[in-house]
Amino acid sequence: MGEDLSHVKVRVKFIGEMRKKFSIEDLWISFQSVPTIKDVLAELERERGVKVNLGDSSVAILVNGRRIEFIGGLNAKLKHMDEIVIMPAIAGGSKIIRKMRKVYLL
């Protein structure tokens, strides 16, 4: 049986400074059709006043633990129950990367 694409619900989580900046930990957004990352960001701005500065390299957006740059960017299509994480970009040594994998990628 195929997936019902007439209703797609995604979870958006804000981590670290993004959580403090927007005063939101997480929320669910529903769409009547298959959304993209761009659609989610537009809905966040329209409904919550949350504007994510995409030109700011200190912001990272992940879908199910993968950076959007590797899955189609802002036009990446989302599936029902996908998890989008908006967080400060992390730079540094492999120790930090290993910690991130344990927290978000597993």
C-alpha cells in the first residue's frame, strides 16, 4: 500500500542558540501536499514569525540528521514524519563531529 501524500506532517526542532533566539523547542507543521524545506521555512515565517537567515553560514539545517546541502538544498522534498533540525553550524575537530553523530545522526 502506498504512502498517503495528501497529508504530510513534519517536526521542526530548534537546537542551542536557535532555540533561545526563537523561544521554540520544537513544533509540528502539517501540509496538504509534499513540502520542501523552502515551504517549511516559509510556513515558520508566516505562522510563527521565525525567519531563518539562509545567507548566514552559522546556521545549519538538517533533515533526519543530514545537512540539506547533501539532499537537494531548499528544494529537497520532505516525507511524512521527517524531522528538520535548525541549529548553529558546528565547526571544529573530529571530537565535535563524533559527538554530533551520536546525538543527531543515530
